[in-house]
Amino acid sequence: MLARVDLACLRLPDPLVGAAALGGGLGLVGAALAADAPGRLLAALVGAAVLFAGYVLLALLPGARLGFGDVKLAAALGLPLGWLG
């Protein structure tokens, strides 16, 4: 859905990005509880923070065609990537 909206409008709506992040985060909390590995949630948060910071730097470059919707989406995608290590 996000790809379709982005291609049509060149925008990523905050509610859709937020829903993706919330769904992914809740799924990871459930997986951490099921696996009895709450420490992996910290790795997921670190992954989200690293991607967020990196994409903020990219978005602030002169002439960058990267918007802050992309930055927020990178943080949402960083959750499962951080979980995976």
C-alpha cells in the first residue's frame, strides 16, 4: 500500500507508516515474549535508531530527493532489521 501511494503522490502518509511501525513493533514484542528473549527488543530499537539517524543525514544533504516520510519508513524497517541482527 505504501509503495502504491508513494508512486502516485510522491508522499508517504504518516498514518500508514505509523501503522507499519506499530504492527512491526507489536509483532516483535510478541516474538520476544514467546522466545523469552527481551534483549532482542533492544537490538530492534537500536536498528531503528541507526537507520533513522542515517536517513536523516541523507535527507539533509543539499539536493537530496529524500523526504521525511522516507526517514520515518526507514526507522520502521529498522525494527525488524535490528531484530535480525
